[in-house]
Amino acid sequence: MHLDCGYRLDLLVEDLVIVELKAVESLQPIHSAQLLTYLKLKKLWLGLLINFNVPVLKQGIKRLVNN
């Protein structure tokens, strides 16, 4: 799907899961909205938002589901 507005997802795993990678101080609602937009455009239901700027990676993973 070609869009002229500059959307570009980070990883698409097995055409099932979108993974959006960040390295920010804290995840903001705009990051979740971005991933949700990608999920809607690709018509997928599962996405992971991963922030690498945390002491323990487990704390930086957020799972999003598109209803």
C-alpha cells in the first residue's frame, strides 16, 4: 500500500504482527496512536510497541490490539 503522507512501519512479522520500535524517555499516547493507525491501514489486529530506553526491556513492551 503506497501512501504519500510518510507512514512507514518498523517491522512486519509474518504478515501478522506490526512491531514499532522506539528509544524515548517514556512512551506517549501519540506512539500508541501511530501503531494503531498502522494496524488499521494494514487491517491487522496485533501490534507491539517496544521502547529500548528502559532499564529492563520487559518494562518497555506494550501490546496493542486493534478491534
